[in-house]
Amino acid sequence: MTTSSTLRRIRSGIVAGALAVTAVATGAVTESSVASAAASPVVPATNTVTADALPTVQIDGVVWSQAIVGNTVYAGGKFNNARPAGAAPGTNLTPRANLLAYNLTTGELITSFAPTLNAQVLSVAASPDGTRVYVAGDFTTANGQTRSRIAAFNTATGQLISSFAPRVNSQARAIVATNSTVFVGGSFAGSGSTPRGNLAAFRASDGALLGWNPNADYIVRALALSQDNSAVMIGGSFQNIGGVAQYGLAKVDAVTGAVMPWNAQNTVRNAGQDSGVTSLTVDGNKVHGTTYHFGPGGNLEGPFQADVATGDVSWTVDCHGDSYSAYSDGATVYTVGHAHYCGNVGGGFGQTPKWTFQRALAFTRNATGTHLHEVLGYPNWGGTPTPSIVNWLPDVALGSFTGQDQGGWHVTGNGNYVVMGGEFPRVNGVSQQGLTRFAKRPIATNQQGPRFNNGQFVPTVQATSTTAARVSWTAGFDRDDYTLTYRVRRNNTYVHTTTANSNWWTLPAVGFVDTGLTPGATYNYQIVANDPGGNTVFGSSVSITMPTSFQNNAYATRVRADGASIYWPLNEASGTTAFDRAGVNDGLTGAQLTRGAAGAIAGDTATRFNNNDQSRIRTSGAMLAPDEFTIQAWVNKTAVGGRILGFSDVQIGNSGHRDRQIWMDNSGKIWFGVRNEAGNRVTINSSQAVNNGQWHQITATMSAAGMQLYVDGVPVAQRADTTKGETYVGYWRVGGDSMGSWSGAPSNVEVDGLVDEVAVYPTA
């Protein structure tokens, strides 16, 4: 950017104190088509199951594990009764002791399968030929017969298999099987009098203990077989297998138990008392795992994918909040857990002040990009491969049965259906305890439609002249449709149609300018939202009477002509909105701002920021962080410090990812900072202080030419080595935010002083 080509001066006579006003020139914008509908790296749910929770038999406890055989789902856990879908807790009960089966197509309980186990089932697996279902857990009897934590049932008759009665002397947590061998993992020391360190194998025909003895030194939580059954992959909290260092993950020979070379543990490092691998499932040549950790001992909480043969990790998901189970249908990987921060995954959600949990997530099977660099103190996966989040976002409620405050504990499927088990009491706001199903179209009911925060779906209508009105609204979202269509009705006639991509954490501002209106006439506007399945939501209506006269100052006219995408004059007399006079992205204001101060523009007013976290403004709509932009604000301060304007990954509170920001340091100098693609904080700064009680225009740009900083239209700093920043979804914010370890960061991040004429441009 050069002063001569892109800084256009407006006559100084319109500026308070006779300061020259500069505006950064950008491409022209057609007023009748102003809109903001941000794109995001999130992937549409095109071939996934829908988010509709299909009616399914319920339980009165928790489901830990499931297996599908044909059209039957076997579910094991800790519960005493089943009841039909829709039945309230404690009503219409059918006794079921820790294990049941239901029809995958109908969701109804299978009455002919009614085993009784005297303690919880922790793992369920089917034999490859589908003739048996194996269970492992804490039980010591099954159907009244002694079974030391392992049992098998005939899928044709539902009967306990009498010839299979192996033993382990403490908890069995994981079970997998070939047609001839059953592998068990857990926290046990032996089978009968024969020592076995948390791993054992038994002959399927008669339950005899086999010589397979890998010997894990701590808890085994997960087992999976390679497709050819030649190898067993093991996950858990152990640190050694057979005396060989294997940190939470290992691969062993299915016959000898010898440790095989496998690289997964070199990347995913989860073991010990506070960390581990919670599940492993094989999909062709890939294995998908889930993890947890708190405190030392681990480096991942999300899912991962590794090569079955080599263990090379294809991708990880650096979402925070433990993950418990994963299922891949060959194109999409479904997971359950309690993710509360996915800000390091491109397009993912930031850490909200009150912790918003997404307890079911889906990801592309293949990596699509790389992680952002860590900013909250977690292990750093920055620059490593990650898949995209798929827009499949069912609302799984928190349960209380286990005392662990979780929703889903297990997920599996068969290609057309995904089934979930856990302790959740509701899904999508509808009572559905412990078990639920999801299905692909057209099996699913496709009833999840557009949704709006707090049920508010009403446009804001502002006159932009005597004959034009800006109609704007914040987009809604759909739990399984990424793109929604919006139609605008004026006086019951449709006058505009547009689309916007969104999910619950990425709600863009949407709108347009309606022209050709009559001065003095009254118009009624209503927005109608549709998803691709035809679900429709009609918003509330609002009216406007067009003015018969309208004035714009020369500065505002120039800002719009220069192509600002957001322009907040901050000249409102009162209220909690900073109206966007160039686009459709109104600012939402804190409660402690003071309006009506003398502004930078002659005859206009500014807003005072009062040195607290309620003196902040944020865009109403989210967007993808841009790599080419100009940000601009007028400031009048005597105090030092304060983040003036920047991009943040959350609307309210202190953000995780934040950059593209200008601030004042402890000496009154102005800084501009961007976090580049490598995760490094890159800054430039002025050499002169500006906290002299006078108005100063601060402008910062980034483009292919690099970063540039201007004070009062004069270039004061630049560098050419940074042309792109980190990619994440967020909001432009005026006022304080956490500054962390940025160079020149002030002691006080809040603004104490006057701010005026804030503008954002899409070019430099």
C-alpha cells in the first residue's frame, strides 16, 4: 500500500480540530447487494447420517459398548430396565440386567434376548461370522451360571454358550474376536492361577487359555484386530508391553504376542494414571483411536488415525475435552466425547466463557489441512495434519448416572446407521435415555431444521437514504445442513433470496440493501429460512417508515465509497448496538460504554471506552479470518495501554486465538500484530507515542505486500515477510482481549479513552 495510490484525503474542514482525515481506498461495492456470509473450512454433511435421533429403546443407567450383527444391536452397560422410546423414566419397564438387544431398523427391544448379568458390561464384540456376541466387564455370573467377567451368547438363540467360560481375576475392559480366538484386555493379573498382565487370549471353541501373553504393565482399555487377523492393536494407559517400552499404544502378533514395530506411540503419547487411549477401531488399512488426558502423561484428547501396518499417524484432532469412541463408515469418522474447544482445527469452535460442549462430532476420513498452533497451554499440534469437521452436530445432553457428567460413551454403525450409547437423558432436546440411532437419508426423518439463538429471528432494518433500507440479520444454523436459504418478504412479497453457510459457532451476518422505496412510506419486512430438506422457519416481522430527508457526512460517504465492509461511526446516542453503516455486521456493545462524546469528525459524536471488560464491541456475525484486509479506528487517549481493534475467535470474554490487531503499549506507541501461518507472533510498531489527548487515526493493513501500519495517514512501520495469518473463525472486536505473550503487550488490555469511526475493509 502506498500513500499516493490508496490514501485519499478528505478536506480538513470536516474534521474536529482541523485534523486531516484519511480513508483507505478499496474496491467499490454495489449498495444494493451488500452482504456478509462467511465461508468456513467445515465440510457439509453430504453423505452422512442426519442429526435426527430416531426413536430407540431406552435404559435406566449407562451403555458402555455396542456391537451390530445383521439387523440387531447388542448394547452392554450398567442398567436394570429397558423401556420404549417416548416412555418417561420409571414407566413401561422391561427388566434387562446390563445387556440387551434391539432391532436396528425399528429401534424396538428384542424380547427374545434377555440375559441376566450380575454386574456391568464394559465391552461388547461380535465374532466375524456373526454367530456369537462376546461381552466383558465386572460380572461374575451370567444367566445364573458362573462367568468370570467374560461370556458369549449365541446370536441365533440368544442363549449363553455353555462351552465358553474363560476366567480373568479382575475387570475385563476390552474384547475382540476372530472365529477361533477371543482376545481380552483390562486390569487383571491372571486367568485362574496362570499369570496374565492385563491381556489374555482364549480359544473360542472351549474357552481354554492360550499361550498369548504380551503382558501390559497397566490398564488396557482398547483392542482391535488387523483385517487379516494377524495382529492385535492395543490401547490403554500402560507404558510397557512384555518389558518393551510401548507408551499407551502397541501392536503385537496375534499368535505369539510378540511386540511388532508400530509408530503410533511415537506421535500419540498417552499413558499413565492420568492419560490413555480409550478406543481403537479398524476401517480397512486405517485404525481410528480416541484419547484422554489431564495433567501430565498425555498429549492428545481428541481422535486420531493411524496406518494399521506401520502405525504412522495420518492425522490427529486437537479438540480438547476427552474423546471416548470412534466409528468410521469409510468416508466419515463419528466420535463421542465432551469436546469444548476445537479452536486449533480449521473452522472449529473456540473456548466459550461458559464452556459449550459438543458431545458428538464427525470428521472427514482423510486429512484436509493442518492444525493451528496452540495458544491455551495445551500440547502443541500446530502444523500437523488434521481432518475437517463435518457439519453433523446433534445435541447430546449431559447425563448424571455415572457421576462423570458425560453424554455418549460409545458409537458404532453399519454404513447406513450410526448408533450411540451412553448416559445421556436427551438428544436434540427430546427425551431419549442411553441409546439412540441416526440414519442416512432417505431412511432418516430429516426433521432438523434452521435454528436461531434464543429463538430470535427478526431483521434489523435501517434507512440508508430516503429511498433505500438495509435489511440485516444474524444467520441461524442447522444440525446437519451447512447451507441455509433465506428469503426476504417486503409487505408479503418476496424481494430477495440469498444463502449462507453456518453452524452454531459460525453465525455470519447476512443482509442486503433494498432500493426503490418511497420516502414517507411504511414497509414491513420478514425473513424466511429454509434448509435443503424443506424445513422452514418464519421469522418475526419489523416495520420501517422511510425518512423524507437524510444526511450523510462527507467522511461516511467516503468510507462507503472506498469499499468498507464494516463501518461503525460509533455515534449512536444510546443503546447496545453499533450500527454498521457500510455492510450488515452490526456491533454488539458492552454495558459500560459512554455515548455522545465529541468525535473525530466535526459535528459528530464518538464513544468512550471506560477501562473495563464491559467496554467492548464485537461483530454480531462471525467470519473467517482474512489474509487481506485493512482495519482502522480513530482514538483519543491520555492513558496508555489497551487493545484497540482486532480479530478474536470468541465474541465474549478472552479469546484463545486472536491476532490481526492494533494496540497501544505501556509507553503510548501503536503496535500491529499478526500470528502467521507458522504460529509466530509478528509485529510492527510506531516510534512515537499518541496518548496526547488528541485524535489520531490508526490504520493497519495486510496483503501480499506484507504488513503496514499508518498513524494519521502516514506510514510508520512495515514488513514484507508476513502475508498470511492463521485461519480460524472469529469476530472483529473493539476493546480489550487477552494479549498473552505478544511483544509490546500492555499491562492493561482494556481501552481507557475515546474511539470513533471504526472501519474494516476487505482489501489493503
